[in-house]
Amino acid sequence: MKTLYLRNVPDEVVDALEVLARDQSMSVSALAVRELKAAVAFRLNADILYAQPDLAVELDDVVAAVRSGRDR
């Protein structure tokens, strides 16, 4: 596992991380790693979604299909 050093982190960000970490009984480092992992996962998921072809399916059609499936 590698070590990541961050520079120029604004004081208000550090303060907020410290509060969040304390509230969750975690170290700032553990909290930061968790949040970075979540940010990367979110970005990867978004990239996968945007890479999908446009099927020209309207949201209303999807909602109607789901509702009709529930009514059975």
C-alpha cells in the first residue's frame, strides 16, 4: 500500500475532517481514505454510465413499465 501526502489543504477542510473523524471514532487518515475511495468509486460509476449507448428510452416509459410490473 502506498502513502499519499497532501499539501495545501485548506484549514477549514482539515477542521471539518477532524470533526467528522472524531464523531465517527476514526482517525483523520482513515476517514480521508474512506472518503477518497468513495469519490473514486462514484467517478468510476459515473464514467460507466456515461459510456453506455443512448437507447432513447423516455423516463416516463421506464416508470410506466415498473409500475405495471408492480401491479401484477
